[in-house]
Amino acid sequence: MKRFLFVIILLVLPVQVFLFAQEKKERKVVIEEITLPELNVIDNILHIKNAPVGAKVEIITIVGNKVRQIEIKSKEVAYELNLPKAIYIFKLEGVVRKFVIR
């Protein structure tokens, strides 16, 4: 009797393993392209590309004083800064850049 049960278990077990092996699910990977905003300062003019409309640029001195905050009104824009000569930190939507105004 024990042998009979053992043989049945051995016959049924590989079939179950085979059935489970067939149940693979296909996974689809979706990759979203994220474009970060670009900040450049040339001749005391701030050039911004790929910025979300309504985002705010913070301009901070190297010591930590907030000088100015500018709200973005279009994806590509340029602002005249008229800042004195110094080192400034620009923050926009997780992008932080350091520029020297000469």
C-alpha cells in the first residue's frame, strides 16, 4: 500500500511542477523619458529650456540668502537678471546649478 501511494505521488508531482512552469506571465516594461530643465547664464541673462510652466526658479547667494524668485511662463524663456558680481545658486524643479556672474 505504501509503495502504491509513493508511486502515485511520484507520478502526479512532476505533472504539477510542469503545469506551474507553464504559468509564466509576460511583463511589459514602460520607460518614460524624463527631460530635466536646462539653466544657463550668459552675460547676466538667464536662459531656461524644458521647464514646466508655473515652476519657480530660486536664485540664492553662496551664503544662503534668497535674492530672487522667478515664475516660469513658457517652456523656453530668457530673463535679464541685473545681479551684482557674485556666485549664485539657481534651483528649478530639482535641478541645482551654480553660476558666477561677472
